[in-house]
Amino acid sequence: PIYVPGSANNFPLKGGKYSDWEGGIRTNAFIAGGFVPKENRGMVYEGMISIADWYGMFAEFAGIEKDDTIAEAANVWLKEKNLPTLHPVDSVTGLWSKITSNKANRQILHASEKALIVLPHKL
């Protein structure tokens, strides 16, 4: 079946884009390239990661802080002008080392305003 909106189908999972069914929130991801240590190449991680975690992990790869000091400085000016402020980056640090050591054990994830995953259940 085709799910509207988004016209996607993630068969055999139920649901598609923008849905809280497994077809709308479960996806495959991979990391490749020369920056991946040789001992971690070909590794499979079957845990749970949020899209918000990627920013912190990429910052970790690049060797920079995940804090967005430019946005924080802009928020000072925006507040003075009574304008809406930028949302802070919501990410984690140290995720790559946890994944590669199989110690990343996230048990709770807010999938949407209607769905909460508390392993092994989705509420």
C-alpha cells in the first residue's frame, strides 16, 4: 500500500513516512569513509539511535564541540529585538565510542508527540 502523505512504502513494515508505525520511524543507516577506524569497519550496530544523535557524533568525528556558540550569540541579539530565538542543538556526546564498544544502550526515545519507545515496547 501507498501511505499518504509522502507516498512511501516500507514493506514489510507497517506504515510509511510521517507515521508512528515501524515503517515511519525505523530505518537503516551506515557510516563509511576513511575516518572510520579499521577495527570498526564492517561492524553492525542494532541499537536505537535518534536523528538528533548524528550531529553530536559528526562533531565528535571532526574534533569540535557540539555546542553552537554562533546560534547562542545570535539568540542574545534576537531576544533584544523581541524576535524568536534559535533552538539549541539537542544531541549527545561520546556516542561513537559507545556504539563501537557495544555500550550504547538507549532504552527510551521520544519518537513523536504521540509515540514513546521504551524498549522493548512502543507506547
